[in-house]
Amino acid sequence: MIGVERTPISWARPWRAGPWFVVLVPAMTALAIATVGTALAGDSKLMPPALSSARYVGDDECAACHEDLLPAHESGYHGGIEPFQAPQGQTGCEACHGPGSAHAESTEAGDIVNPATANAALVAELCLGCHRNDGLDGHEHSEHALGDVSCAGCHEVHGSQEPGLLQAAEPELCAGCHQDVRDQMFLPSHHPVPEGKMVCTDCHDIHRGGFQGQLVGEAPNELCFSCHANKQGPFVYEHDPVIEDCSICHSAHGAVANSLLVQNEPFLCLQCHQAHFHATLQGIEGEFESLEGYGGVSHRDSAKQAMLTKCTQCHTEVHGSDLPSQSISGGGGALTR
Amino acid sequence: MRRKSTCAVFFCGLALASSGLVWAGEEPEGSQLEGTARLGSHVSAVQDLLGRVREYDQGREELQPDLMLELFGYSGWSRMAFEVDYDDEDVLQLGADVEVGKYVDAEFAHRSFIHHLDHDRLGNLNWREYVGTGDQGQDLPGGKMVTHDDTDPYGKYSVRYSDTRQSVEVAIPHLPGTTLKGSYRDQVRSGTRQTTGVDHCSNCHVRSHGAIVEEQTRDVGFLLATVRDRVAVSYEFGARDFANKAEPTRNHFQQARHPVNGGSAEEFASRLNYDNATLVVSDAPDVEKRTHTVRASVDLPKSQTARGAFSYSKTTNLDANLELTANSAALGWAAPLNEKARVTASFSRRQLENDPVDIDMKNWREGRAGGGQDFDYTRESVYDRVEMTGTAKLRYALRPGHTLGLEYRFRSIDRDNLELDPDDPTETQTVQNRIRGTWNGRLSAGMRSRAAVEYEMTSLPFVNVDGICEDGIGDTIDPMEGQPNNWIYYFQRERYGTGAAAPNKALRLEANLSRNLGPKASGNVYLNAASEKNDDLNLFDFERTTYTAGLSAYLVPNEKVVFAGGGSIGKTSSSAVFCATVMDG
């Protein structure tokens, strides 16, 4: 029934040569960026001026005044950082708060960095010094960074019982600002977030932002396929909007219609397709039987009920299929099998 | 066998840690171990008929045990945390995180739950055509009809979803900031679901089956990352294998025959790819995907940062031998202009190529008068495309706690094989321009608000060209030169209307206000609105208007008790043309 026409490898399309070639080129580019970046690297533009001449004084100096913060800090993740784990080489309080000598002498709040109240961009700069490779490269482009949401807005850096030092568990933490999304999760059709089977970060890469937006993966559809791999394809018979964007038909946060559809069948389908002509026909009033022995009770509007209730009763494979449908006139692509 | 392999990565990490290779330096003294246990039971009074209510609930009406255990401890440089949340054998959450010797971090997480699925009774599929009234006033039935049967009428469908993730991250000794990470994810969907199949042209008969679901997706990942001074570089490899292990469901496609006289098999069989055969239906193919990603980012002078990423992936449909390749590249730059203003710019490009497929069809009405036309064709993929996205964002701090944002986004999707303009078949490119303004403000202590307005213009958005509304019978439709009824079956090729669910103009508004009502209470109110329109269609204007608003409040008297209340209201209205063809014109 089907055959595949292979495109020969061409140096006009070098990515056809295989993954090693296409990995090598960007790797060389990355190396070049790294070399130039190291040569150009300079001081922070966001650090308070008072810190430019300050020096590191060590945790004992901090503990002299902030003894109450030490227990939680020392038993927490950041309290146990060793020098080899810190790319910048600095550990302890001053790894995040900056050199403390000026503050220790003046006790002025402005003479040291306080991530809880500081400019979000400065806080990010401090945290990314160590965490840039923890899925945080590109944080500056994320909606949170641009919305002035600081790292300390979600994380309790001194210590937390929640994973990732979060201030609260998901999804409650996210719902604090995104109440509208939380409400959608309570619509009749939803992902099992309210039931505690999923969390927001299963889909949202809130730090990095992926290639487009804050969704995990190369593109929104790739994100969906990470769990719904049976709809991934590629298929012989395609349904165009599935390739285009899952959100044309589905509302991921929640919907009134089943299967997270943005609109009930058949109205969703009829926005791009027309109805079968049978839908305009009348039905008999009474019982009937087919030649094969199947039967039922028909009414005047039964044709509309049959043809305009749920398209997917017959077109079951709306996400795509390798199996040809029965009708020749539809090119086998009616997605009924 | 699977249970053994799913823990392999996690235990490899522990073995590596315990081998002594990762211990270095002087280990600090001190240890602590604490745990929490909770025993209880739960019961559900949800009836079977309320399927949507108990969609993710076991719904068992007998008493069930409930067990939760948490264990946390550290000794020297080593830390561990374990978590067990057990409802029953199908609903379970496990978690483990073990850090040993500062060099190894092994994580394990497992969750499983039941997803109850609907059972469509197909009760709407009863119809026989009315063609007039007889002498006695009775209805005269026609030949067209719709019937159904359910081969599994008492079937209760559900799928157990199981997701196991584990990873081991190793900090390479003597290379500060350099880590190796291996990960493994195993998803299994097993259970039964409903599948329906229609055997066409022997009347419309829909048959329902209970189908076995046995699907497994395995993701293996490898990451090498290093941070040195102000530069971070990483390489990541991902391998995904999706296997459909279920015995395929089969449907019998009855012998095609005329619905009225029943005898003339050729009349309908000559328009079908197959009939009188039992064939596999609804069978998802096995798929493998391999992904290579390189990322680099660098801190530049004056708090600027630049990032770049490149990804290559190949996805293969193993059943049909189809290959889809994707190349994605992204560049980004961010910089503070001064203490109040910050600017970012990014660009990404993504190219997809999918194999074309030669479709070998039976000839149209072979052996019949006017028939014999060759319907073979090549399916060119809609995947084939180049997508480009560019964004520029500016954020300006009006004063502490108050920021204004302005964003511009350009997006282009140039498809090789999807027509978008009925007047120009060569036009395949969608171009979208969007501008968005945002405001974030801390109005007072504990009161925060957000507002955004967005306007989007799209040239040639995704549509279905010639997807709806057929032309009336005319002299132009006569593909078989006067053969009886020939035009009926070509009629659908004379559609002239463009259907759409995507706007070419959109205005969207968002507003949110939240207030802490003391240290243990908060309230939130929001309003979202959107007006979307496509007035570039040849038959009608597509319009969609959406309003949603909500109000909620939380009271947390202590960490064990949370009171939450709220309500939301939403209204969506859309208008589009409804096209139904008329038999025989």
C-alpha cells in the first residue's frame, strides 16, 4: 500500500550527513563563544557600588550578628557547599551576599546584597554564577526574569523542606500568582494536577524557556509527545493541525469539553471541515433493520444525531495513522482506521 | 524483568558512590536521621456513573489503606531523603534522593495512577432514511442508514499510567564545575480503552471494541556540562523509544453491497480500498527518536549574557519506515541598559523534513462504466517547513516594585506542502507580528498586581483551504463525460470555501490582583479577555470572544490545615459558517 521515497544525502543539506557533523559545528561555535567570553568577561554592572572595594570576611564574621540564620543554613543544601562545587570558588554566606567587609563595618543594609529584596536581575546573576548549567541558561529571557520575579521569589535559599528549596510545594506556589491557570485546572477535563499526579514543571521549564516560550522541548508539540508518544508519528496519513500546534484543538490547562478540547465536537471540527451530506436528510419514524441484521429506532432528526454528534466515532485516528481508510475517493486519508 | 531494569541507573549511582572512588578530603562530623510516618485509610463514595468526577480517582467504595513515610538524614557529606505515598498497588508515589561524598547525586522518582476513560454507548447512531409517505400514511424508508453495535457492552475502560524517572549526576573530581549526568525515564500505559471502527458503504455501521493498551516509552539521557569562569557549555544526548506492545485490535469490514438491493457488490466495492476483510485498526506505530543538543552561555562585560543552543533530532516511525529530521538553533542576548532598564533579544530557527510517501491506491470504479482512473499519489508531508522566531523585550523599572515591559515578537512559518491562500497556491508562509505590554506592580505591602495587553497580527494563518462548501451542479463538473452519477463522487473536490480556527487579528487582555490578608491568608482576583478574528477568509469572518474572571481566597491557620475557596466564570462565544452538502445537489 505504501512506499517511501528516500532523499539522498546532499552536502547542500549537511544535516543529512548525520548527527556527528551537526554536533561538531555547534560545538566549535560554543568553544569560540567560550573563548571570546572569557577574554571579555568583566565586572557586574548591577552590583552595589559599595561592594566594589569590599573584601570577603568569612562566615564567622556574619555569625557574629546573624546567629539566628545559621542553623537552617548549615543543615541546608547551600550550607554544605564545598569549594570544588563552586565554579566561582567562593562558598558560605558571601557566595550569595557578596563580599561582606563593608557591611560588617557599617552594618548598613545597602552595603551588602540581600537577594530577598534586591533587583531580580542581580539576584539571577549571583545564582547563575553556580547554577547556569542546571537548566538555567537563558534565564534572562524567561518571563519570570522579565517580570521582575527574583529567584528568591520562589526559592527559600537558606533552607526548605520542599524539593529544590522551593518556598512551597507545586502547584500551590505557582498558583500564588497564576490563579487563572489554577482555576482552569478545575474544569471538567484537565490534566491530573489538582489530584497531585502532575505538577506545573512537568510541562513548564520556568527557568530556561526552551526554544520557544517557557515550554520544555524543541517546540510545544514535542512537549506533549514526551508523555503522549503514541501520537508522535510521523504518520503516513497526517492531520495538518496536529503537526501545526496541539493547542489549535486542545486547551492544556483545562476545558469544559472532553479530552481538553477547546470546543465540543462537532463544532470544533466544523470550523475547518464541512458536514457529511447525510446530516441534511430526514429519518423515518420507527424501528428499522439493515441487510446485515443491525437495527434500531429512527426519528426525523436521527441523521443529525448520527452525523453531528461526535466526528471521532468514525474518524478515530485524528492524530494520524499509518493505516489507509476504506474510501478511495478520500485518498485513504480519512483517518477512520 | 522491567522492575529490575527500571532501578538500574539509580543503583549504579549508589554503587559508584559506595566504591570509595568519590570520597575525597576530610569529611565533617555529625549525623542526623528523622522521619515521619502516617497511617490512615480512605474511601470513595463516587458512583461509577460519574465518570468525569472520578476520572483520576480509584473510586473504590470499600475501605482502602493509606500509608505515607518520609525519611531524611545526613552523615558527614552524605545526605538521603526517601518518600513513600501508598494508596494501593495502582496508585503509588516513591521518591529517593541520595547524595554521597559530594560527588554523586542519585535521584529516583516513581508515580502511578489510574485514568478512567469514557465508554461511548454510541446511542446516537440509529437512523434510516425517510424518502416519502406511502398510500397508508406510513413512512417510506430509504436505503441510507446508520447502525452500531458494541462488542464489549459492559466494558469499564481505564489506563494505569506509570512513570519512573531516575538519574545519577557525578561531579568530576579535579574539574570544578564539570558534571556528568545519566538519566532514564520509563513510562508505561497499560489497561483497556474503547476503539470504534466504521465499515463504510455497507450502510454506515460502527462497531465498538474493547482494546488492550500496552505502551512503553523509554527515555535515556546523557549530559556533559561544564562551567568555567563565566562560560557554561553542555552537550546532551537523548534517546526515546516508544513501543506499542498490545495485540492489535481488528475490525471486520463487511462486504460492500448496495444498501437497498443488497446484491450488487461491485457497485460499492469498486470505490473502496478493501472490504470483506478483517483488518488491524487503531494501531500506534513503534517510534524511536534520537536528539543531540549543544548549549553554551557566557557572561559578558557589564552584566550582559549571551546564549546559544543547537539541537538535531531524528524521529523514525519504525513500522512505516518514515524519518523526520529536525534542526533547531537559538541565539539570545540579554543586557541591562542601566539600573532601570533591561533588554533581551533572541532568535530561533527550526527546520523540519519528513519523508514523502507513495500511496498506492486501487483504481476508481475499476471495471465499471466510466471508471478505471488511477488514484495513486505521493503524500508530501506538512511537517516540511522552516520556522523562525525573533523576539525583543524591554523591561523598565518605574520605581522599586513597579516594572513596565514591552515585547515584540516576529514569527514566520514557511511550509513546503500546505496551501494557505486559495487565490495563490504558491503562498505557504505564515508571518506573525505580536506586540505585548505588561505591568507588574507591588501596590503596597502584600498587594501585587499584574496586567498585560497584547495585539497580534497574522498574515495567512493556518487554515484549511478549499475545505468547506461545495459548488452547485454546473456544466463544469463532468469528470467522466456524461456517465450516470459520475459527479457525485468527485463532488467533494469542488469545495471552494476556506475553513479556519486561527485568527489573523487578536487582542488579549489580562489583569490580576492578589493581596495578603495577613500572614496566613490571601485573596486573588483576575480577569482575562480575548477578541480574535479572521476577516481574511473568502466565505465568512471567523470570530471568537473569550471572557474569564475569578475570585479566590486562602486561609492557612497552620501547616496541616488549608482552607481554600473561590469561584470563576467564563464565557466563550465563536461564530463560523456551517457547511453541509446536499445529496444530489
